[in-house]
Amino acid sequence: MNKVYNNRAWLLVLPMLVLVAFSAIVPLMTVVNYSVQDVLGANARFFTGTEWFETMLNDPALQAAFLRQIIFSLTILAIQVPLGIGIALIMPKRGWQASAVLILITLPLLIPWNVVGSIWQIFTRGDIGLMGWGLRQLGIDYNITRNAGDAWVTIILMDVWHWTPLVAMLCYSGLRSIPEAYYQAARIDRASKWAVFRYIQLPKLTNVLVIAVLLRFMHSFMIYAEPFVLTGGGPGSSTTFLSQSLTTMAVGQQDLGPSAAFSIIYFLVILLVSWVFYTAIMNMQKDKHSQGGA
């Protein structure tokens, strides 16, 4: 007997589809349209084909910004993922202590991005900032406006402080979802803490870590407000990332064609690298399952 399906439920999704079409698809098509034209005025446009894409890909300034962006994102992932796992492992599992720690650890996430940059800008000043004053008292010449190394360290510390709680909370939720029976079996087998982490906790955290890695990579690769407020891209262009270069080109210089081509390349790079991360992690998980089954 053939089953009859009621497809009228799709009507409930229709308003959201229309909203997505106007908020995402239509602007994307507009950007694609601008990327193949030289816009000289309201009624003066000339088709350029892939010229703007070639120009953007061969621009030394954008290549340098792309390299800085990759270094920053990989550094952030290398610090925040292990640190987030470590914090989640030592967090209380139950009671009022768990609730208190969860509230405290989420406080940085509630602060707006531009305010985070202002906080750290004040925090690192040598005259009124606690961090800057303390380092000066120790005899350390610390200045984010003159030293590119100091600016980089500060931006990384700022991002670690702001976003590691997200990774920790995701990992904490993953740890709390592990059935108690696994830990009871480990205690019976007298497994060490490292063995429990390696063979029970880490495999169960794989799906959560996929989400954490993808979220943190995408955000760190698109970071704008925090470093812009903190350093303005300086000293020189040492902390100028792709998002700042795109904003300068599109808003400051009003180069609509090149900036549209640049934004499409930017989007494709994020999409490609995110897919690579996801595929690599999923393949690692499949290999572990196949070895375990064997």
C-alpha cells in the first residue's frame, strides 16, 4: 500500500525561505554582479569579466593580509581548543558550583565585540591600564602602538579571553552527555585519567569539537571589530587582516568592483577551509571507528 504524504507542512517553511532569499541570496547575486563590472557611476558600468579577481589575487597587500589571517586563525585554534577542553575537564559536574562557574565563564561572551577592543586598549595602556602598568613596573618595554610583536600578542590574548569560554562550554556539554556507565567500566578496569580521556572522553567529544573548530575558525577568519578598535591595523599594517582590507576598499575607497571580487574570494576561502577541517575531522573519526571495530 502506497503511503500518502502531506506536503502542506512545507508552507510553514515558506516564510523563512523568502526571508533567506531576500537577506542572503539577493545580496550575494548583487555582489557577483558588481564583481564583473567596473562601476564608474550610477549609469556608467562596464563589463570586466574576471579582471578584478585576477587583480585581487595578485595584490601583494592582500596576499600579506591573507598570510596574517591564516597565522592568526591557526594560532587561535591551537590555543583555544586544547585550553577549552582543559577548562571543561576541571569544571564542577554538579551542584551550585557548576552553575556559578558556568555563569562566570560566560561573562566574556556577553560583551560586544567593539567593547572588547576598548577594554583591552585601556587594559594595555602603560599609564592607566593594569596590564601595561604591571609590565612597565617589571621593566618590560610594552607598547602595542610601536611594537608589532606586542600588538600580535595582545590581539591573541584578547581573542583567547573572549572566545575560549565558548569552546569550554561546548566541550562541557559534550562531557556531560557521556553516560556514567562508561566511567564505571573504566573504574572497574582501573583505567588512568589519561586512558579515560583518550578512549572515552575525547572520542565522545568529536562531534562537539567539529562545531567548536568550525565556529572558531570562521569567526577568527572574519575578525574585524576587536583588532580594529585595539590597534587600527597597526603598527603599520602588521595587524591588518582581510576584513579590514575589505572594509577599507569597499567603504573607504568606494571600489565596488574590486571589493566585490575580493569578498567572493574571501567567502570561498572560508567555505573551502571549513570544508577541509570538517572532512579531516570526520575522516579521523571514521578511521577510529574502523580500527575499533577491527
